Amino acid sequence: MQEMKALSVRQPFASQIVIGEKTIEWRSKPFNWRGPLVICASKSAIIELDNGKRLPVGVALGIVDVVGCRPMTRKDLVAACCEDYEDEMYGFAWELVSPREVVPVPVKGIVAPWPWRGPELTLCPGWHDRNVLDD
């Protein structure tokens, strides 16, 4: 198995990353890692959608590739799905590409990135479209 790192991200951002809507992760610290990053939905911030379903929490949702890290700019806010935060410019833009959804696996996340030592992940394109959780 290829070495991977993992990162806990609050919903709805975790789901937005793994379906390709969010291509910049805005963080206060730089990230030197380049390569696969497992995106885990943190257990906090339960989000209910307009259709009454909920986004998954406490699970690994997908994998993206980190290809760069640079100072955050106002131009990055749309790609970071953070248009409402334009008064708070600081931190770093982690550049994410090639999102891949996986069959969710329960995880106990950490605030900072950590080495992925969980089970092998099974790719499952379109998982969110088919399986966003019911109440």
C-alpha cells in the first residue's frame, strides 16, 4: 500500500473535497506533504441537507492528492468554498487534485494530519450521490 496521510475536515467541507467541489483546503499552517491524503469527516458539525438527509461524520470519505501549498489569497476563496470569509486573509492554501470517493470507513480523527494506518480503502465513485445518510 502506498504511504498516505490523513486529515480530519468538518462537514460540509469534507464531502465537498471528495466530490471535487473544493480544491483548496485553507489551513493556518503549511503542509510539506505531496501525494495521497485521506479525507476524513470529523464527528463534529452534523449537517442536514434540504432533503432531510445528513452528511456522513466520523468516517474516511475519500482520497485526494496534495500537489502544492502556498500562502492563501483572496482568489482562492471560491475554490476553498469560503467566499464569506474574505475579511480574514491569512494562512495557507493546500492545493488538492484528483478526488476519489471511497466506501466510508469509521475513523477517530486528529486535528493535525497523521499517517494513515487504517484499512485499505475501496474506491466507490458516486458514493455521495447514492448514499448520503437518512435521519
